[in-house]
Amino acid sequence: MIALRQALYDAVSENISEIARLGIAFSGGVDSSLLAKVCHTLGRQVTLLTIGFSGSHDIDFSKNIAAKMGMDHKVYEITYGDFEENLQRVRELIICNNTSHIENCIAYFYICRLAKQNDLSVVLSANGCDELFCGYDRYRSVCHHGRDAEISMLMDKNLSNELALIGEIKIVAAQLGVQVRQPFLSTKFIEFSKSIPIDQKIRGPDDMIRKHVLRQAALAIGVPEESAMKPKKALQYGSSIHKCFKKIESKS
């Protein structure tokens, strides 16, 4: 636990050495809340950035957690017409047929737009935590006693997919003059995280919470329990972006 906390701080510190003021892509969940808390403890001026459609889960939940953490919080509510227009713009930028990638890229388009509106040129995201700490539900399907190798293979596959997505997000962010950095996808942090025993991350095929050692670290550094123990909800679902994307797709 202590080693993980130090690794988290080291990974973030190395990514923000020259930055005094930054934004955090913030849903209120354990990953983004932990990242925000680490940045704040390191003495940075932190602005939490949340996007979503009006009434979406992420907007409502993030407001509650941001208030508990006492940090500056900015929210951007997406409208259907604006989403439809910018979805096409993002599609042309990344030339990708992966629905999840497109939905994440449009989400980061709005996060970067919100950052720009608040004079922020650097945004940090907690990408990598779900891959490295068995956050995705599909880890349960390969989680059986004596089959750690299968989890490791799935982890590598997920990391490869995530790194491809990060490249696409950078293309979108560059259009708005914003850098998006992912400290938990640094080579050093990936290597450290892989050395943590699997059973500290996921406890079996019926484990609906997962990421246990990361959640414990979050609680230890002061992340609100409501956030630290919150079940996984992907960005595109919590923001209602997936719902709107499917609505537009059904018309074409």
C-alpha cells in the first residue's frame, strides 16, 4: 500500500514538474478523484473539469464529490445539436470506426474546450487505472484460481487499446491547443502496477467492485469514501454521450 501510494505520487509529479495550474478530467469516481487529490497535495492549483448532458450521472455525482474535496469545479453541459456537429468534426480528425474510441474522443473534445474556456493548457486524466487494476467488468470472466496469466494477457491487450486511444485523444486535444497527459500510463508506473499481485486487484469472478488496492490507497490519501468505493461507470455512459451517440447513429 505505501509503495503504491509513493508510485502514484511519483508518476504524477514527473508529469507536472513544470506545471503550476492544471485541469483534471473529473467524473467523481475513484481514479479521477485520486488523481486530483495527489495533484492538490503536490501543491498544484487544480480545476476539476466535468462534461456531460444535463442531468447525466457524472454531472450530478461529480458536483457532490468536488464539494466534499473542496476544489474548484467547472461543468460543461452538452446540447444535442452541438454534439451532433462536433461528433462529425471529431470523426474527421481521428478516422476511426471503434465506437468506444469515438465516444471517448468526443468527450475529451468537450473536456479540452472547457479547459480552454478556463485558460488551462494542460489537462491530466487517470487513464490506465482500469487496465492496470482490473477495473473493467470483463476481467471477471478470466478471473479464476491459477489463471493469473490470462488476466495478464487481457491487461496487455487492454493497455495496447488504451494507448491507441490516447494517441487519438492527443490529436483532438491539439486542435484546441490543450495537452492531455496520462501519468498512470507512464512506463515506470505500468511496470510497478504489473508487479502488484492480481488478488490485490480482483478477488474472483463475482467481484463487482475490483481495483481494491487502488481504492485502499485512495482512502488513505483522503479521497471521500463515496468516491473511493464507487463502482466503475465508463466516461461515455456516465456523461450520457453513448446514449446520444447511438441516437445519432440510428438516424444515419
